[in-house]
Amino acid sequence: MQANVLTAFIGNRQEKIKVFPTRKDVKPFRLDSKMLRRAFPFLVASAMVFTACSDGKEQKSENKDIKKDTTEVKAQTPEVTLEQVKWGKIYQQVVKQYGLDGLHDKIPLSVQEINELINTPQDVVPNDSNFNHLPASQENFWEIVKGGIAVVQDIQKDSTLSENIKQMYQQKTIEALSKINKAKWNNKEVDLNSYNTLHAFIFFEKLLKYQDDFEMIFHNKAGWIDEQKEFFGRYYQDHLDFEEQAKNYPGIELFAKALYANTERFIVEAKDSAYANALSNKMFEEWRCAQNISEENVCAYTDAEKSSYVNTTVYNNKRGYLVGISLDIDPKGQIETPDGLDYLPVGLIKMHEMQHILALAAKSYEKPEHNYIASEKSELNDLQGLNDNYVELGPTLYTLVYSDRVYKAINKIDRDSEVDYGVNIQVSNNSVPLGKIANWFGKMMEKYPSKSVDKILQKKEVLEQINAWGIDKHELPLMNMNNFEVSR
Ligand SMILES: [Zn+2]
């Protein structure tokens, strides 16, 4: 219901009607179209900072040394207020946090460009009200971004909103604009594939859709992961690269499917859960720190026996819906399998699901050409796109390696020895012992250290071994057999 009202509003700004029956702090109200269309500058303080940043000789090279720009600001405007310093710092923080000055082939928007965007009256009426979370083109990207800025400009005039809320809108807008990347080789155009750019697109789309519904835009609850979390989609390009390579090895998909489907890979027994949960949580914390994931509330806790959504990541990146993932974990480590409830040490569940989130695109799987299809006509909500078998391979191998380590710790077994679990992964006429797979991938993780599991999977040695385990050995004469190791 609310979505329909807002969609109508976006299509026609003359008829602005706000209906937020669930809001406690804001009563429903109406603003006339003249007020809406009247341009006014917002972020006066930050504008001063940004103008100073891009002043004089630094103007043409503001991207090259952002730290130097900051020094220039301080030198030129010694009497800046605390407010000015605060807004200016947001840009620096985003650039630092997201490593935007360290990207090899990309550059962030400059402070001058951001300054112009936020201070220019954005009198745009977006044509695209489909909210499918994927920019179709440069024009479409800017239409959404500028439309979102217009919303924030309007909000600054809204007398019913508190100063804190207005400030939050301002701050998040600067952050989102700071995340937009351009390719170095074509710095006129935004890099529409960059996960940072996609984060920004989603944010401005949300502004358009939810306007002054603060809760919907800044949705912040335990277990909810959306574009405001830096790690959402961080390695998705690695995953796409892996899928591209894996297509050349027919055995990989077969092996991945057989491994994931085999519920006997949950080798740690529930009777050891007290120790296993504690140890695996320690492993998860180490992994989380190594990944620079600082958020504490990435998981919510749910009872597997009561909730049908436990231990699953729910992908809400459907047209018109909030973009994000709800990560609900059973604190005891229970997981749902086709055979009922099974057990996996709880820290390893978190690690596994988080790996999916790192590799998931912060965008819709719909294609750009679907952008202007009305959502009610679209049959695209059941999204096609990534291959589930490939998506599961990295996190499942990772989970297996760590499960094997937990098992060995419980049973005081040397980390390098191969445990005979009496479980084999069967593909065609190959049968590979689970303990062997765990030891082998553990070695590959050490040999090719990477924070992104899809990068490890792309190593030639890894691709070939998994393919060899997955392919029918009678087909091997067609392939290069020299590097294959087939277990029977
Ligand atoms: Zn999974």
C-alpha cells in the first residue's frame, strides 16, 4: 500500500501526499508543489569546505592527493567551524574506509563534483520509478542520483523533521556521493560495475522511494545487511570471474553440486556442540577481523525449531523491495537440511553465510533492458542469474576445512593428518573421501592466501583438481590428463 502511494508521488510531484501511519515522530502532512520545486541550497557549511577544497591550484588535481587537499582547506580557512570540519571529514573517511584512493583503475568523484551536485537545484522528475536496483546507463544512473539529491534538498525544508534527521540525510548523501567511482581510463563516466557505485545507486533509489521515511532508508537492525554495510558485495566481481572460468571445466559444477547436496559433510557431532560452538565462534571472530568487517550485529539469532527462515540468507534484492539480506542464525548451530535439522558449529554458519554476502552483487539480477518495464508486468522477480552450484562451492569448501579443524581439535588429531570420516563425495564414477577434500583445500588456502575465496578457486591448480573430481574419468582422454588426480 505504501509503495503505491510513493510511486504515484514520484511520478507526479504536483500531488505530493505523505502517508506514514506507522510513524511515531512525524504526523502525516502535505507540502504544495511550489515549495517542492523551489530550489534551495542545502549543506551550506559543507559547501564552504568543499569550495575551499577545490579552490585555486588544487582544482585540477584534487583526486591525486586527497590528504593534501585537507591540509589546503585548513591552511586557507583557519577559522572553520566544527560543523565544517565534520562535513569535510566525511569525504575523507569514506575515501579511506573504502580504499577509494588505492584503487588501481578507479577514482572517486572529486570534492568539487560533489559540491556542485549537492548545491545545484535538482529539478528533475525521474522517469524510472521501477526500483529494480540496477542502473541501465549513465543517464539512468544520474537521473536516480539527482532525483535522490532533490529529495534531500526538500527534506532540509521540512519543518516537521528534527535537525538530527535532516543531518543524517545530509551525511549519508555525502557518503553515498563519495562512493561513486569513475574509471581512470574514462573519467567522464561512472563505473557502473563498481560495487561502491552500486551501493550509491541503491541509496539514491531508496531516497526516491521512501522520501522522508527515515526508518526505511536507514534500516538498522541486527542481522540486516544492506548497501550501508561496506562489505556487501565486496568480492562479487571475483565471483563472476570464477564463474566465467569454471564454465571451461565441466566437472566443477558437477562436483560442487554433489558436495553441497551431501549432508554427511556436517562432520562435527551435536554432542560436541558446547566446545565446537565456542571454538568456531573464535574462528569466526578471527576471520571477521582479517576481513575488516567491524560491524558487530551482522547476525540475528533465531530458533531453528520455530522459525522457517533460520540460518538462511534472504535476498531481498527484488524490484521495489528493500535491498538487503537478513542473516538469521540459530545460536545452537542447528541448520535446516532436506533430512531435517542438522548441526554445524555456529561460528562456521556465520562465516559461510557472510562469505555469500561478500560475493553477492549489490544490485538486482534483472537486466538493464528491464528497467522500464512496469513492475506489475514483470515476471522477473524470481531472479535468474548466478549459478547456485558455483555460488556454494567456495563457502562450502571453506566450511568443510574449518569443520575438519574443529573436529581435529575436539579429538586431539594433528591438523595435517587426513581423517577418515567414512564419507565420500560421489560424482560419476569418482569417489573422493571428505577428509581428503578438507586437507587439500586447507592447503590451497595456505598456498594462495586471499580474503576472497573465489580468488583461490580461480587458481589453475584448484580449477583442475575440482574438475578432475567432478568429471567422468572416461571423458578424461579429451582433456589434459597430466595434472589430474582422480581418487576412486
Ligand atoms: Zn551456502
